[in-house]
Amino acid sequence: MDMKSNIKIIARKSYFNSYKNRMLIYGENRNKSGIYRRNNLITGQSYIVSAVNINRRIGNYLSRGFLKKELLNNISRISNSLLKYDYLNFSLEIIEYCDC
């Protein structure tokens, strides 16, 4: 279900090219839990995700094998989109850090 909203989300941290900035992302988000958003720079679609370990989740999504396995196990819009449009066409925004 697509839901459009006029709510503006202000990110705590933004990384325009999440693939090129992956080492910076790993360094700045080590041992952190939180909510983040991946933005498809081609289609404008956003995917909001929470993770107990942000680095582990981002690392998983940088693996094509992981993405393909996700698609076999369930319908994953973010996995499908990352495979279709490539990592270089996504930004990443940390929306909030959480204590989990």
C-alpha cells in the first residue's frame, strides 16, 4: 500500500551516496540501534527501516546474495529496489537513534 504524506522528516545524519560512504556510515553508526530511511534517487521512493544493529543491517543490504535470498523468502520491496536500481542510486538518512 502506498501512502503519501506531507510530513517532513528531519534526519540526524544524511549520506547522499550510501554505497560510496559505506565506510563512514559504518564508523559513525558502530554499535547503534535506530530508525533510518533509504531514498531511491531515481524514483523518489523511500523505505523506512528500524534495526537493532544499523551496521549489520546495512552490511546485509550491501550483499547481492543477501538481497536475492530475501526475495526468495518473502516479498521485500527494498531488496527488489536495491537490485533493480543499484546501490549507487540510494541515499541514507539516520532518522533517530534508539536505546534497545
